[in-house]
Amino acid sequence: MKKSEQAGKTNAGPLDILIAEDSESNQVLLSLYFGNTDSNLVFAANGEEAVKRFKGGSFDLVLMDIFMPVMDGLAATAAIREFERDQGLAPTPIVAVSANAFAEDRKRSLEVGCTDFLAKPIRKGPLLDFIARIVEEKIKP
């Protein structure tokens, strides 16, 4: 089985993925990308909504668009990390997603607590392989 086929599943079952993305067309595209995986997707249209959904759920992974209305992805990531610390929770992998792929953008996202960084436009194969790698690292003993 290829890594991309495993992207939506762990040994414990399907992945619960929070996707913070304000663009409806990108939400539709990501839904299509994950269509053949065993994943439960929850969408948030801005950073504030992402933080609320994160606090009210349990997620294996967060895909966080950096530029969103109301609260941007960097502020949302910082709020999620603060919530995890306050609750004594292990950090959930948060992947920053941005059309700005400069080294400084990546650095800023990692400084606020993102686990990794993906540049837009996102292609299906690389995205699913990327997620499979993150999941693999998360479940290593």
C-alpha cells in the first residue's frame, strides 16, 4: 500500500482532520483529495472558528491556512498551542498552508507552533504523502 493510500487512516482507525481554509473552492478541492481516504474532515472558514472547533473536538491533524479573515492562521495556531498547554494535551500536528512560500513565512509558522509548512497550490499526491509521513511520525513508539 502506498503512503498516499494510508494518509487517511492510522492503526487506530480513520483520521480526524480539521481544515482551516476560507476559500470555498479550496475546501471543495481538499474534500475531493480526501474522498478516497478514510478521513473525517471538519472545515473552519477562519482562524477563530478553527480554534472553537479544535477546542470542541479531537483531531489527529490540522491543516491551517495562514491568511484568513477574523483571525489568521498564525494567531489561531498560537491559541491552539496555548489551549493544549493549559489542558495538558500532547501537541497535535498543525501544518501551515500558504501561497507565500518564502523561508521567512515558513520560519514564522514554525515559531508560533506549526509542525510543518506546505506551499500552495496543493497537489493531491504530495499532500497525501505528506500527511502519511506526519501520521507515521506521530504513531511511532
